Amino acid sequence: MNSNKWDVIVVGAGFAGLKAALELKESGKQVLVLEARDRVGGRCKAGEICGNTIDLGGQWVGPNQHLLLEQARAVQVETYPQYTQGENLLYLNHKLSRYRGDLPRLPILSLLELGLLEQRWKRQIKSLNTHKPWLGKKAQRWDSQSIESWLKSNVFTDATREFVRIITRALLCAEPNQVSYLCLLEYMRQGQGLESLINTRGGAQQDKFVGGAWQIPYRMSQQLNDCIVLNSPVRGITQNDTGVEVSTTEHTYTCQHVIVATPPGLATKIHYAPKLPSQKWGLLQRMPMGAVIKVHVAYEKPFWRSKGLTGAVVSDSHHFNILFDQSPDDESVGLLVGFLDGAHAIEMSAWSEKDRKTQITQDLVDYFGRDAANPIAYVDQDWTQEEWSLGGYVAHMPPGVMSQFGDALREPVGRLHWAGTETAQQWCGYFDGALESGIRAAKEVLQAQQ
Amino acid sequence: MNSNKWDVIVVGAGFAGLKAALELKESGKQVLVLEARDRVGGRCKAGEICGNTIDLGGQWVGPNQHLLLEQARAVQVETYPQYTQGENLLYLNHKLSRYRGDLPRLPILSLLELGLLEQRWKRQIKSLNTHKPWLGKKAQRWDSQSIESWLKSNVFTDATREFVRIITRALLCAEPNQVSYLCLLEYMRQGQGLESLINTRGGAQQDKFVGGAWQIPYRMSQQLNDCIVLNSPVRGITQNDTGVEVSTTEHTYTCQHVIVATPPGLATKIHYAPKLPSQKWGLLQRMPMGAVIKVHVAYEKPFWRSKGLTGAVVSDSHHFNILFDQSPDDESVGLLVGFLDGAHAIEMSAWSEKDRKTQITQDLVDYFGRDAANPIAYVDQDWTQEEWSLGGYVAHMPPGVMSQFGDALREPVGRLHWAGTETAQQWCGYFDGALESGIRAAKEVLQAQQ
């Protein structure tokens, strides 16, 4: 294989890399995909609990994620709706309450403020430059603040502040004092607004994939099977006027163009010759991944359903503070799925799985009562310990990074092109954005090779 | 060498690693130092202009940097004072003015505010917990803000705001919207206050080393010469109950303990087994290096001296905005040394050296007049392109990082110990802090091996 010349080498076999490779293959290019792991899919990963296949990574799809829906159709993976019958639970300020729909019951003043905040966000998002969101005086000011410091001077009721903190953790798996306020605005713009991001019906959690989202990259990879080399972390990329050499520990491959389709932090582990421009290099070092542990808990039955509950919970005070019903339609088992995010994920990553299970069971008893005390199975996936993801769901930008380094996000460097959900222009942080980035990078390369 | 068993392996031969190795060797330990580069010294590096030896990296020493002074004495490197005879130049708000001493002439209101700010900083710094500066409600609030957003709500005159921005860039080589305000306070605490950090006389720029600071690590390394292996980037560190394996591309070495004495970002390039705790791993990914290009410009004579100028300049509007006289005492040549820092460094790293020289010469003409138009030599050192430093002078923490990840900074992980100026408790960011961290890490290992 060493002596082969490829048209394009793609680094990383997540959604972005696989999509780029498929697009290029369809255009008749010779493509090689090098993947560090022993599997494809990146932040999409299969698991199992009580005989049920589950997604240990991303799993939902919203009605406006057209690229993901289209890709799923193309590989014959069907969708079904997230269970939403009944009421959701809200645990706020040490009180448990029920609510319907997507916005929890807050004190009336907070609800008013939240309504105003949503209007304000819509206006701010609309004002963003689509391609360079950091341009403009206001954007510069927003980028100089963390979400937390923005909150302190712009939101005044405790419950609304807490709600925004919960949203930040739920969307970015990072603490609100670590993320640029402009980064949050741009994230909401890309996801078509707050409601589109956080809603179940009509939003990004509306549907799931029958059999699991992990089947999509898996089937995409089958269409590429002779072009993917697993267990091959890329160590070096050397380019000159005539082509590119890509080296792993064991092999060196040559090609015309490379698409780096990894998270930003992983792209810093590659040795580039010549060196990357300092703006690009600096950007890659300034986009840390969020921290998340995805948790599945199984019960004999989805007992919450008979109590008129959807199984969905939001809390401001527990470790296990965002969860959803994940039970199969035949109710052969009761399944809850949820997340430890941000600081909770970092904290509980250091615990034993047993201690995590104990804590999470306690949290579930707080929400659902004694029925939740005896789970029959527990599976968690700690993304903070995944060497080839560095965390999840997505890399964020701390204050000031987008303004100074944003220009370098998608800009090709000679024969190197950049993909990955962090480089998307719609649905950054989602598989949909990853697909978009793969399509865009493939287009760039096709143009360059015309 | 492969089959040897070492007591301790030190990763990185900068000031921190060399000092740790010397301490351990003096205590009778078998030590091996693995260095990625083909030289020792890290962010301390020799250069040459017009036949004069110069420091392309750190070079100054202050009277309170006792460890560095002591180390210099131990290897017989002497100090001499930074030239300060005459007046400094200030280019603020498009106007050039002269001032004496360390504080520039600002408008009277700004000077008043700056005075108040210094008092306020002294109080805030005094209030910091020495070992865990992020503890306490105020510290949490400070950590949730960038320096820029803190400025916006706490400093009201333009000149004082601009002065703080200049200070941030000068100290941390980062833009004020990228750095936690708490990080700045802790940095000032470690450097014994603002004046101690920015002053020449009595401060961190008081003295230079005869022949260059680079001689210090070089001579330290001579005392260790058979224990240092150059050109050996460490790829993997595997520890278990009985010891540690450290592997480079070509060799695997075994030992009892490891001291990782690299900048945080470089420590993320090593594969650890078992994996590092997520808090430590997360921290290493969240401490980007500042960006700096160090510039030397030579003239026939130090013409500014005869005009009553020290050669020192501070500007808020030029690329080359912090500079000092670097001429040899015999005035055989006129030398200016200065920095492109933060955004300027990233921007100008993409320029050709010729374009940088042209721009810098223009800046110097703005400061010194036509006498500055024809330099006889130009040398710059772009630290943003140094693969084994990732930038300079020091890694900083964006908002929210210290609060959540600070605990992991110095905490050993099994048989791994951590050194490097970023882990110092006094003079973080300076060679003095690097030495302190090396001494501390060596102590930890000696205790563990008792």
C-alpha cells in the first residue's frame, strides 16, 4: 500500500470524514481514510444494555437536520419519535415540579425574563455575520465575555440565570464561565435558535434512529470498506508543491490533498511540515472539548410512564441533571438516558463506576421516588477519557478566541483542508454539522483537483 | 541503554527539568533527561547579531528572583544592569511623550485611576489564597471574567484601560479578552505585585546576564551531560505499581518516577497509560501558550542615548510596542530588543521576515525619528512557530479554568510529577518559577523514593 498514490487522504472516520470520503469517491477520486480507533463513527458509538442496542454517543435528530435525515435514508436507517407523552420533571431550587412542553415552569418573573431573553437572543443572533460572526463592535464585546459574566450584567432573576447555565452545560458540556458569550450565540444561530436546539417536538431531540444512530456511520463505512484503515493514528503530514505525505507509526502514504476531519484538539497531535500558520495552530490549541459522561439506567418497566411522566428531567442541583426516556416501544424494559456534563463529568470521571451508579440512582430516587431505587442495569460512557475524542459533545471557544483565531477555522492550508462538526456553518456540534463540513471539504478538494 | 533502570526520568531540559535533574543527581539518584529538541534551555535560547551573543528567549532577572540569581552564581554567570539612563518614550493615543521611571505619563485622571487601581490590585492580591487562589466567592467571580470584561465594568478612563491591556500583552503575550482576570491577579501575586513585574530598577527587568541567560541552562546541562538525551521527544508514559516505562520513537526506558517538565500543551502530546485523570487531562488542554516574536534591531551606534533616551518605548498603537536598549556596554553597536505580542505576534508570524523588518523599522522611525531608518541588522525569533514550546512566554488560563481544573496543576498522578514554570508558586512565567518547580518536583520524588 505504501507505494500507492491516492488522490485524497481523509484523517478521521467520524461522520465528517466518512461523508467527505463518500463524496470524493462518488466523484471518481481514489480516497484513503485513516482512522486512529479500531472502529468508525467518532462521537457516534454502539453499546448494549439488557440486550438492547444503544447509542453511547450522539443519538437524536431534529426535523431541520436535513443532511443527517438524508444520510440516514440513504443507508436505510429509520427514525421514530422521542417519547413525550405526559409531563416532564423540573427540580429547581430544591423543589420538584411538573411541566408540559419544552419550557419548564419558572417563577413568573423569571418566565417573563426568559421570554424577553429569548427575544433578545433572536435579535442578537440575527445581527451576527453569517460567515464571520466575530465581525462588528457588538460581536467583539460579546466575545470578550464569558456566558457567566454576561449573565451577571444582563439577566437578573435567579431562575433565568440558572436556566441559562443549565442550557450551556446541556448544549456545550462546559461551565458558563468557560465559554465565550459570542460562541453561545453563534452556536444558537447554527442550531436555528434556542427552541430548535432544546426542544423535543420540532427540535433537535425530536427523533431517534431505529436500531441506533451508530448504524449510519457504520453503513457509510461499508460503502468505503476497502478505503478505510483502522488503528492508524496519523503522526505526520508533510506537504510540498507536488503533493502530501501522510505518515502513521507504520506507513507513509502519499496523496494530492488531505482532509483533516478530527476534533481541533486531536489535530494538534499531528506533526505538520511545513508548520501550520500560527493563527491555525493557535486556534487548534484554544478549542477544548466539553466534558460529558453519557449514562443509561435500566429498570424492569418504564414505571414513570404509568405515572403520567415522560421520563424527561431537568435539575439545577443534581449530578444527573438532564435525562430522557430511552425505553424500547414494546416496553420490554424501562430505560432512562442522560448526561453528566461540564464540571460534574470531570468530577465523576474520577469516581468508580460503582460510585457513579450509586449517586445516579440516588438522583433518580429524588426525581421518581422509590420505584427508581433498584435499577437492573447500568452502563455509562465517559467521553472525557476517550483518547480519540478528548471529550464531547463538541469543542467550544473560550472568550476572545473567535475574534482572533476564527478566520483560520475553515481556511485551507496549502493542500490541507479541514472538516469536523466544529467547522460547520449549520449545526456545529451535531452530526448534521459534521456531514455539512465533510461535503464542504470534499467540494474544496474537488475544485482544487479540477 | 534500553535495559537500564533509572531512578527518575525527567521529560524536558528547560530550566525546570534541568534543575530537577541536578537536585536528584545531588541526592544520589540515577537520572535521565529526555529532551525533544537538539538543544537544552527550552524558552531560553542563544542567538547572534553583529557578532554579539544575544538571548532569543528570556533574558532579564529581578532582585527578588533569588533562585535564578543563585543558579546563575552557581554556574558563574554574572549580571549587569539594564540601561536606564535618560527618559523613556510613550506613544499613547497617537502622541509621543517622554517620561522618567517606570510609570508612563498618563492624563491626570488616568494617573489617579491607575494609582487607585494599583491599591485595589494590592488588596485583591493579598486576599488570594496562596495555594488555591480560586477559593472564595470573590475569586470565583474574578475567574468568571476575562481581563477585558473586568476592565469594562471596573476601570473608566481610556488611558488606564489601555495601560492594563498593554500590561496584559506584555506580561502574558495574550489579548486581555482571552485571559481570566483571576489568572492575572494570581500572576501578579506570584511576581510580587505589578511594580515588581513591570519595573526595570527593582523589578523583573533590572538586570541581564553577561554573555546571555542561555549560558545558565547550558552550563547546568554540562553538569548533567551524560544524563541528557537530545532529539528524543517522549511519545508514551506507562506506569504500574512497580515502575514507569517512558518511550520515545526509538527507545523505551524504565524508571521509578517521572517528572514531566514541559509546558502544559506539550504534555498533551504524550500518550499516558493508564490515562490521566480527566481533571488533569482537561487542564492540560485548557492552558494555551501566549504568542510572542522577540525582535533585535541593530544600528551603528545607540543613537538614542545621546538624545537622552533610555531606548525603552511603550506604545498602544504600533506592532512593535514594547522595547528596551540591548546595546553592549562598549557601545560598539546600537541594539534594541523588543516584542511583538498577542494578536500582533499571530498576525506577523504569517508575514515574511522582510515584511516584519520593514514594519518594525517604520515603528522605530515613529519613535526615534529618521536616525532609526537604517538598521544594520535584524534578527527575530518567532516563538509561535516553535514546535517544542508552542509559544511564549507562558501558558495562561482562560476564564473558568482555574476554578475547575486548578487543583490538578501540581498534583502528582501516581508516579508522575509535574514541573515547569506554569506549575510554580512564585514567579510563574519566569525562569525563577521554573527553577522553583523543578526543586519542588525533585523533593516530591525524593520523598516518594525514601
